[in-house]
Amino acid sequence: HLDAENDADGDLLCGNADRCPYDAENDADNDSICGDLDSCPYDSDNDRDSDSICGDIDSCPFDAANDGDSDFMCEKGDTCPVDAQNDLDQDLLCGDVDSCPADAENDADSDSICGDIDSC
């Protein structure tokens, strides 16, 4: 008499000896969650940054904003995480807080006109 549940996942391990009886890959990422129950079956960190993208396919696995400013730098290494130009004028002020983002001297003559457009 054949037992249909004896090897339900077809991995050639009998159900009573199979740690993951409904996961043919038997917990491929070794996180102790069988693939049939694991929301990220190939990511042992199981979406560490909680952005709903599994780490094995997440371009920024430790950045929940996933490069929020679209500068191709994940937040951990991005000195200006909300400035896509990453301090364009290199004055150590990120563009999102720099009143003159293209003027390294930040309106040196204090006439309220940034140096990159100030004619005087």
C-alpha cells in the first residue's frame, strides 16, 4: 500500500525523516524555516531591513528606503541619503540642506545670490 504523504515534496526523503516534508529544497537558505512557509526562501536573513524585498534580490539589503535618493548608493554608505547629487559643490553640506547646492563658497559675498549664478 503506497502512502501519498510519504514523500509529498518529491525530494526522495521519506516524510517521517524529512525536516521539511513540503519543501523539496529542504530549507535552501538554512534559516530553520522550511521553504513552503518561508517568505524569503533564499534569504537566510529573511528581509533584514523589512522593506518586503528579500535580501537575495534586494539591491540595498540593509536599507529599507532602497536608495531613497536614487543615486545608486545604499543609505549605509551614502553621506547624503536624501541628496541625489551627493554634495555637488563638495562643501560638506548635502544639497537638501545647502542653500547654495552648486556654490562651494555658499554665497561668499552674502548678497543672497549663490555664487554659481551671481554676476558680481
